[in-house]
Amino acid sequence: MDVFSYVALAIYCIFLLTAIILTLIWGEANFDRVKMTGPFQVGHLDYMCKKTGIYVSVWYPMDQDEYDRTISRRNNTFWFRYGY
């Protein structure tokens, strides 16, 4: 007995078409227009496990003064680092 539903197929196609249209209109999400508010900025580090070769990206809150002293706007990495 085959399990097939035109309703499920139609719902899937509607979601897929909506995602494609939204990607064509606005592009991929990259948070480049996000305005940071509050007393903290975002710091970023990459860690690599040499044994397994796994990379981990860590984002953490930083004090605004420490951020200005240690990380300039040019050196901070993008939020979507790989494939940006």
C-alpha cells in the first residue's frame, strides 16, 4: 500500500516556492543590518580540536570599552563566517 498525498505535496511545494522567492528577493541572511544595542558587543573566537579536526565558533558578550580597545571594526568577523 503506497502512502501518497496530494495535500502534503501541495503544502511542501508552497513552502519550497515561498523559500525560493524570499531568497531571490532579499538574498541570504547575514545580519549585516543588525544594530547592536545595549552595553555589550559581540566577541568571536574559533577553536579547533586537533585530534578530531572539528572547528567550533564561539560568540560571547564583551564590554564596550574592552571591545573598542581590542577589536576594531575591521578585524571583527562576520556572523555567518563560512560561506559569507
